[in-house]
Amino acid sequence: MPEKIICVVGPTACGKTKLGVLLAKRYDGEVVSADSMQIYKGMTIGTAAPTAEEMEGVPHHMIAVADPAEQWSAARYAQAAIPIVDDILARGKRPILVGGTGLWLDAVVQGRTFAGGHAGGAVRKELQDRMAREGIGPLLEELRQVDPEAAQRLHPADEKRILRALEVYRETGKTISAHNAETAALPPRYDAVWIGLQFRDRADMKALIDCRVDAMVAAGLLEEVRQLLESGLPREATALQAIGYKEFLGVLDGTAAVEEAVAEVKLRSRQYAKRQLTWLRRNRDIHWIWWEKDRDFARALQVSTEILTAAGVS
């Protein structure tokens, strides 16, 4: 039987970090972050990475492990996180995956390998150059010839995935559809118990997100963005496209006022939370805990314990 792990998921600002720590203390566990921006060094404020005080002595992994100039994929994350999860289990501890990046969580739990292909390599560059000259149409037609299933599935505007599918086929000789079908048939690597947090009233979630953004600004988000730029990080780096960072680049440029940037960060954060929920709701294994006006962590811990006990976690 696969080993049991605990996954704490939900939209931004819902309290995943706090519940993850509470569960780790109850189940002798260690937290593995599954957040696509908390992996970067020097991005503590804007990503709401847990502070030492918030960790409460619980070991946390996969936080501030990457250079902001790097671009991480779900495949790279899984490659780094799975050995950590296995090590936690080998030491008799309970891994607790905490985060809102659904694709990354799925990659670890399923333990699936990802199709070959080297983003940024010669094949990708050739495809990008061709797209710049001819548009995406001829590339989509080429994909239709070799992988009609992928061509049918992908929207014509989804240039990134169309290029990826062609890249995989050219470099490996196998279609991405064939690879996905093979890996989907494999059993999951871990037996995950999923616990989700969300507000019953969307307005309460929006209010909490707004408060969190105000707190980030007060804590020095603008200065954090300035330091990243001064360190030599290119403006086009993936890390600087994160919500909170991209908007404040405009403040440093003088093209946006702080108030405008704050309003934009709040809006984009609320939109992101909505996308996170859309992704997570497809997972029917999630046991949802619904917040009312305020987040009652004592109750959430109690409900989580009941869920975990029923699932055989002790």
C-alpha cells in the first residue's frame, strides 16, 4: 500500500500555513511547501512565506530553495520534493504537503514522470522563432498531424502548451498524449488524505485577501521588489511576474502610484484565489472545512483529526 501523507490545500489567505503547523505538531509531521513562488529566495513578504515564528519549530521544506532567476516547472518541483517526502516517511514522520499550487501537489502525490523535452533548449527556440515569423496556426497544424488528440484538446491561443507538445514529440518521438495516457494509468505514489479550507461567503475571503495585501505593503513589499532588482534579477524573470511583484515594478518605474499597485494586487489576488478553487474543486477526494466569518483553527484541527482518524492516520 502507498504511504499515507496529508495535503492541506485551499486558495490564498485561507489559513493553510497555520493548519499545516497544527497538524504537524499533532501527527509528528514535517511540512513540505507546495507553493510555486515560495520556492524562491528573497521573496518572503510577497509570497506570504511562513516566518520562523509561524513555523513554531516545525521543520519546513521547499521554501526559499531556488534562485529567483530560475524557472521551475511541476516536473522540477516533483523531482525535488519527492525525495524529501520519502525521507520524512523513512524517519517515521508524517509528511504534510501545504500549498495552493494544485498542479505541483498532484505531481508529487501521483509521482508521475513528465514527458521529456527541454524548455529553453534548441528545439524550443526553433519553435518560438517560427511562431514569431508565421504565427501559431502552422504549428497547431503540425501538431494536428502528429498528435491530433493534443491539437483537439488545446485552445489555439494556448501557445505555450502547443509549443510544449511539439517539443516533446520532436525530442522524444512520442506524443505528449501517449505519455499522459501511460502515466495516468499508474497508481498514485502516495495515499493522500486531502483537507481543504475555504470561506462559505466569498466576501469574507475577499476581505481577508485585502487585509493580507495591506499587511504585505506595510511589511516592506516595495523594498523587497527593489532588492530583487538591485541583485541583478532580470525584470522578465518568472519570479517577478508573480502577483505583488509585477505590479510594484511599475511603482519603481514611476509609471504607477503605490495606491494603484495595491489595488491591482488585491484584484489579481482575488482572481487567483478563484482560479485556485476552480482547480481544487475538480479533486473529489478533498474534505472541505468551511470557514464562517472568522477562521476557527481549533475547530479546523478537530474536524481534520476526525477526517484523518477515519482515513487510518494516527
